[in-house]
Amino acid sequence: MSDDDNRFRPRPGRIRSNGAKTGQAKSFLSKVRKIARQQQSGPGRSRTAKGGAGRSAKLVASGRGVQRGRGVSFVRARNLSNGWSHRQPGSRRVVVKSRSVRLAGRSGKAAAHLRYIQRDGTARDGERGRLYSATEDRADPQAFLDRGQDDRHQFRFIVSPEDAAELTDLTGYARDLMARLETDLGTKLDWVAVNHHNTGHPHVHVIVNGRDDLGQDLVINGDYLAGGIRERASERATLELGPVTEIEQRRKLLAELDQDRLTRIDRALIAEAEDRLIDLRQEPGDLRGQSDRTLRLRRLGKLGDMGLATEHAPGVWELSDRLEPTLREMGERGDIIRTMQQALRAEGAERDPMSFQIHDAAPASPIVGRVIDKGLSDELGETLTLVVDGIDGRTHHVSGIDPARVEDARIGSIVEIGAPDAAPRPSDRAIAGMTEDGIYRPSRHLEQARFDGRVPSGDHEGFIDAHVRRLEALRRAGIVERIDADQWRIPTNFEARAAAHDAGRNARANVRILSTFDLEHQIGSDGATWLDRRLVGAGAADLSPAGFGDQVREAMERRRDHHLDHGDAARQPDGRIAYRRNLIAALRDRDVARAGEELATRMALPFRMATDGETVTGAFTGTTQLASGKFAIVEKSHEFTLVPWRPVIDRQLGREVIGVVQGGSVSWQVGRQRGLAM
């Protein structure tokens, strides 16, 4: 044996650590929590005693985030007391949803969410939602956003008491709840809220900025978010309305027997079942459990008719493994259908529910119609849902819409919703065309661009730089490889892979606003409207004879009569209608000239019409919506002009822009500043 084998080697470690890899010693609180869970039927899970519908054992907190965050003492107390008090018999039920959004102020998500929870039709009288705070009945939304602009995160809550319709003052209820939360968390909260009455259950949207009263990041314990807010909300509702009596509880359960959604009775059945089997055979002497047994059997009969439960013997049932997801999906679809019906009634229209079409993803074929409802998809996020009354006679519900795409769309606007654009970009086609033996060289492309001379304004370097930036983005995605500054390795299926990459990043539906004006405004407009484009183009061939399609057909006839009265169309001897040459361009120029004169009065600056083929330069200072579309305002020191807008210049607001007017559109050159050069 060598000396190295017997040499003492110290192994530094933590004090009182024996170096064994058996994990950390458990604290006293962990041991108490473990013993408490062992005394129940399962950790963190509700168990219903046999024969008691809806009577659940107390729950303990999950332990998630117990060691940190404000509200931790409240959670520890609930752990030691073996459950939350809102689970006690007689407590009023309240549903609380919460979410934390990082950097909401900097990304613009906070402003978008605040704007949409205040949208029209959410108040009790159908008016715009009213923002309030702890001390203000009409809070300033911009001031709230400014205070939270640099916060690391933002909290959002939805508080929905089951008996909210019976509360005399929902605003007072929300203020009392937030005051109680401030006591539990040990800090003042910067919050605003909006009451919503546009669903069957009135609820409150609360937004909390992410800093405490000391200016530090507001960190709330995870279990407090999951259960503490719900307990305090339940306490306030129970205090105002009183405990739920057995008669009231039974009345609520009876109302759930025939509902096509997941109910409390269903949850009790799922919790009681063993291997999906549940035994409800009558037990002698169990008089109190007879009533609950009757409720269960009646609900099982309903589930049996739906194919979600099977009776193997009298009182012995087997639950389907698809019971819970199927009922949840049916409940969600039922809520969507009610939302669509409510939106149609607000427009004074009635549609057969069989004509409703709910799209879980972007539609495969384009949908054209008018917007009848526009709201948040999940009530806590920023993605939107559109309800569209289509020209095909159907009413469509499309969720997951990017808010930036429909920012200008209002109720009544005409939109087209289609699948994500997966077509290859022109830059990708150009790169593929300049690739030789799998190698793309920007210098070779620059020579070709100068030889062709087709680059607007002659900015050949900027043209090539745009292609290189595209390649940099595709390199990060692993599609192309950069060899050196002037060589890129391009795969043989480059265009297809680049298009697939774009489609994967932008899986949301592609939305195009055809007109921000409703049909009535388009009929008498002096601009080039969506109705005009249909008159000289597709006509009425794709219009349904019922619903919105029939309304569009009638509007087109009235628009045709308008053109006849104003000399923009003439009736031929054979009865056909002949429109003036270049009708769309003439109407657009007329619309722009009128709008330019009106803006010139307000801006105290002369207006000049841009001509086709002209290079327009100036500062991009804003936009204006016309019947002919959206136009950008480009100002010079002594005049301004209106040119068709495109999304590419939105980030150039207040900067110098260059564009070439071509056939009713503009080819913008952005990203390069004009200046003096030697």
C-alpha cells in the first residue's frame, strides 16, 4: 500500500454536514406539513366523503414558494391550520384567476390590456368599462401606465364571485378586497380595476403594478396567489351576503344537473371514483346521504345519455376517461356560443346557431365579413378574439389574433381573415436566384443590382444590407451558414425552409382590414370603398342569399345608384352599368384631395397631391383613416402630402422617410437617414 493511499485528504463542506448525498435536513415546518398531509386522503387534493355531494375535506397549501414572497406568513398559518377557510361549509364560492406578465410596460402589453378591459359594452348599461382605483372613481389610465412603465412585472387578477349579481356594490367589494390584500402582503398596492357585466357572471379585472411601497420589486408568495386571494374574496362575499344555507346550496346543485359543462357534482364523482368505478347502491340507515345519492344518480343519468358514463349494475357506474376534458370543452364552446349570440343581438341581428363556426386555429380558407365583437381571448392576456358576420352566411369566432393587426378595426369594420402567409419572401427568391453552387455573395448581388438599375431611389447598398439582415435572422434559425463576410452557404431547399420558418413564428391568422367604415358609411362616401372594389371586381357571386351576404348585396345596389346619381356610372341601353374609366383611382384622388384640404386647415400647412412615379421625402408625422384606406402624413418644412400607408413605416414615426408612389401604393425605403455627404 502506498503512502498516497493512507494520506489524509480533508474534504471541505458545510458545517455539520457529513458529506453524504442524502439531501438537506428537513425543517420543522416541512415535517409538520408532511404529517398533516398523511392524515388526509392525499396531498393537496380534495377528497369528498362518501355520501356527501360537494362536502370536501380541507385543503393544505402546496408548499410552492412558501419560503419567499409577501404573504408567506398567511400561507404558513394555513399550512399549520390544515386548510383554507374558503373550503368551509357555508362559504361563498369565488373564482380567482391570476397571471404575472414580465416587462408589460416596456413591451406595450400593459397599455393593450388596459385598453381592451375598458372596451365598449362591458359596463352594466352596455357602455364603456370604467377604470377606478382605491381612491378614484375614474382613474387616469395613462398615469397608471407611467407609474408601472419600468416595473419588472405586472400582476393581473380576475375575481368572479358566484353570487356577484347579488352584491349591492361590486366596486366597494373590490376595494375592500384589495385593502385586505394590502394588510396580508404588508404593503400598499398600486392598482386599478374595471367591472365587467358583459357575461352571465359579473366579475372584476384588477391590474397591480409590480412595485411595493418601498419601490422594490413586488414579490407575492405563489400559494397566496393560488389560494390566499380566493380566501379573502370568499370572506368578503360571505360577510356581505351571509353563509350559504343548505337550501340555497341544494338549489344551486339542482341547477347544475342538466348543464353541458363540468360541474361540482362531476368533480365529486371523479374524486370518489376508484379506477373510474363508482358504487352508489343504497346503504341502509344512511338517511342524510340519500339526498346526495339522488343528485349523483340524476347527474349520472345525464352523463349516460351523453356517452360519458355507463351503468354496469343498478347503482354501479363507470365514468369515461374522456369525462372531464369533454365537459370542459363543451363548457368553453357553450360560453363562446353565448358570446356570439350576445354580439349579434347587440347588432340587432339573429342567426341560427347551426351557422356558427368556431375556429380553434387560423381558418384554412379566407373569411370576409364585418366585425361584430372584439375582445380578449383569455381575459388575462393580450391576444384578441374576433366575431365576424361573414358574407358566406356564417358567423365566425376566431381567437388568437395579434392586436397589432386589428388595431384600426372597429365594430362594423370589414376584414378578411386567412391562414398565415407562408409564401416565400421576395428577398428569399432574390437570394436563391443569386446563389451559385450553394454560395451567395453579397458583392456579386450588389454588382447585379447596379447593372439592373431597378432599386428605388438608387440605394443599392441599403438594398443588399436588407438581404444580409434576412440571412442573419435565418442563420440564427440554423437554415443558412455564414462562411465569411462575403460568402453564405445556402441549402438547396432554401426558399421552402425559410417560408416554413416564417410560418412557424407567425402561426396566428393573417388579418387584413378591407375597410374601417361600415356599410352605411361606404354607401354615401366620396372615396374608393370596399363596395366599389366589389362592384368593379368580384361582384356578388360569392355572397350568401342570407345574413350579412344579403346585406352586402343590398348595399352594393345602393352604392351603384349613388354612382349613377353623381355621374360616376351610366346605364347602358341593354340595362348594364358602365363605370367611368379608372373609377377606383378617381375616387381615391377625390377622397385624398378632400381630406388634405381639411387637414391643411388644422395644420396651417399647404397640402400637395403626390403624383404617380414621384419620390416622396419628408418626416412621417402620423396617419389618417379615409374611406379609401389608411394614409401616411409626410411633412416638409413648407408643405405636406398624403400617401398610402404600409406597416413597414410605423417604426419611423417622427423620422425622415423616402418612398416612390407607384399605382396607388408606395415603395418605402426605411432604415437609412438622409444627410449631407461629401
